[in-house]
Amino acid sequence: MVERIPQHRHCNECGKAIVSTEKYCSEECKTKRDTKLKQRKRQLLLLYFGSFIAFVILVMFSFVRF
């Protein structure tokens, strides 16, 4: 016989099956996910800023004649 599995979702952080409309199984998973997202945003911002600074330096050196 086939066993029926109730409709469920999986926690966006840990992957645990949950039978609700929430995205996370607990507040702990929600705070972990928020922390990871903030860290990724910070890293992306630093990457953009560093790339911009490197581009400005390269442009400045391209106009300097030795």
C-alpha cells in the first residue's frame, strides 16, 4: 500500500519538513537566515566598492605618463 504524505513545506534554512505556511521551522532558523543574508549583502557591497576603487585607480594611472 502507498503511504500518503501530508502537504508540507521545507524550512528555508535547515530543510526540515513543516506542515504550515511559515517559511522557517523556528525563530532560530529565521535569525540564522537573516544573519547569513546580511553577511552576503555586506560582502557584495564590499565587492562592488572594491571593484569601483580598483577601476578608479586604473583610470587614474592610465592618464599618468611616465
